[in-house]
Amino acid sequence: MLYLASVLERLGHDVKIVDLAGIDNWSIMIRDILSKEVFDLFGITCVTPNFEMSSQIANLLKESETRTPIVVGGVHPTVLPWDVLRNIQCDVVVRGEAELILENLMNDFRNDELKQIYDGFVVPSHLIPRPARHLVDLHRYSPGGEEATPVYTSRGCSFNCSFCSKLTGRTYRPIPLKQVLDEIQEVISYGFKHVVFGDDNIGIQPQRLEELLNSIKPLGITFRLNQDARHVKERLLELASEAGCTEISYGIESGSQKMLDLMNKQNTVEQNRRAIELTRNHGMSAKAYFMVNFPGETEETVKDTLRFAEVAMPDKWLLSAFAPLPGCEVFSHPDKFGITWMSKNWGDYYLVGKEGKFKPCFKTRYLTFERQIELHEMLYSGLKDLLG
């Protein structure tokens, strides 16, 4: 939302972001804002698990006496635009990255010629704007329990994991280094001394990462990285540690090679183990993201993951339950993965619930509801016993 707000401000529009994260009485908050301010256009961002909330927000906005148009964008509308138009009270759906089509949309709005669907397209990296961070209270958030804020240095991913929706495409697009450094200076000016680089694979271009690390080192900040085990190099780990990196997170997914292959991860259990080992050897914490119940999961593959955890001993971990999110290969080709049923309630598609709880949103012949709950509990409890 902040990237789009930045574009709208450059076009001369006044923008207000209503940040509802963690707000229980959000309907009261919205009604209060509507009673005090007048808006020409509403925008809602929608990911699959918050589909119902997006619908409720749109209903609330439609209750107002004005006929203000509502625009919905995000991952779910990009993949399933007609699902949104049929089930959310909105006027416009935007598919894909919206930065470069916002001007056309606003001109159509001004001329009372809004279309139902606008197709965005991949934004060249040098045209990705700096997000309008001044429009939200960044200090409300503490990712990982730390006083920190995210910075993204790229878009796109060249990998093709079967569980990923890949909204930003397969082409890796690094944002110019000067803009990244300007953004880091900006968040420092907001009082942050710790940065979370949100890129899934910041090390795809090792030379660029080396330049970034060398540029960060004099700033005196600390930071966290997400990385892919295939791109772990000792030299880069050494530089990262020297530059202030405190933690690197890895998408381990599973300790079973069978499951990694089914997911099309295109890496090995050994590469994952070594990435964690090298990270810890260079004085940084290693965090492992695990996934359970991808089609093909069995009691034996869960045991493989527990054996991996016992050997690798990551410092931190998080367990997600697989959900066939719209846009991923499993959602598009369920028969290929043996899926016999998928929930039509998008609120079931959360990956991580409170205290590790989850609700199955699909079935295969083997992965029944009961089996998924059993395997999830087996892995969750096992990781908790091993890693705390």
C-alpha cells in the first residue's frame, strides 16, 4: 500500500492509509474516520486469508451515503479477479503490480470511465518508488520481537517452488543500490537502528549483496536477512557478520529430500544443513522456516524433518501448515498433487495460526483432516521439544 501511496502523492493526490493490523474494533475506527473526513476513492488490499475481512470493509464503506468507488488489489484479486468482483462490493479490481497503471486509473476515475479490471504489469526496478513510510506509524510493529522495520531491495524470484504464488514474477529485479541506501537512511531518521531486509533471496546476485553489505557497514546498524541455502557463500557470511547482520532466515521447508523434490525446491537437505551450520559459525543466528502437510507428507517424512532439526539445531524456527494458495502450482493443478478437495472458505487458508494451531483447507486420499492435524502436532511438538 505504501508503494502505491507514494505514486499517488507524486501525482498530486492526498492519501490516507488506514492501518487495521491488530485492531480488534476496526469497524468503529473506520466509521469514526468516515464521519470526519471525505474521500474520493477507497482502496483495499486483499490477500487470500483476509478475503472475508476485505469484504466486510467494503460493505462498511458502501454503507456510507456517498457512492465513492472502491478499488481492490493484491494477491487474491490478481489471481481470481472475478471471485472478488462477485463476492466483494467493489467497483474495480487491479491485477498485478499497480504502480505504473495508477495514473491511467485515476484519469479514468476523473472522467467517470472506470473499468472493472485493470491489468498491472511488472515494474522495472528503476521505476519502483520509495514507499511512503510517513503515512503509517512504523513503531507499532516489532517483527521478530525487535524494534525494527522492513526494507525491500528487490522484487521477483527466479525459483519455481510449487507452493508459492509468485505474484511478482520469475524475473529477479534488484532495486538500484542508491535507492536502497536512501531508504535505509530514511528509516534511520525515524529512529530505527535495526532493519529487516524482506527479500526472500537477497543473495541471488552475490556481487550486489557484497556491495550492499560494504555500504551498510559504516552506518552502524544491525539487520536480518532472508536467504536461500543454494546461494550461501562463506565470504558473504563473513561480510554480513562484519556489517552488522544478527540473523539469517532460511526456507528449509522439510528435512526430507523426497518432500523437497515434491515441492520443486531444487536444493538438498545437506545444503540446508550446511547453510545453518555456516551461519552459526560466523556468529549469526539461523532461523529455519518449516512446512508441514505438503501433498506427499507422511509420518516418515515428518520424522526426517525432526532428525534434520536435531542435527542442524537452528536457533529459531517457525512451522507453517501448507495451504494451496491461489496462484501456486498446487492450486492451479490439484490433480497433479492428488488433491481431492479444497475449501471454498478463504479464511481457512492461513499458514500459521495462534500457538501453532491451524485448520486443514484441503484433502488428499492420505492427508485427511485427521491425518493433517496428527502430522502437524507431531512436527510442532517435536520441534518444540528439540529446539524450544
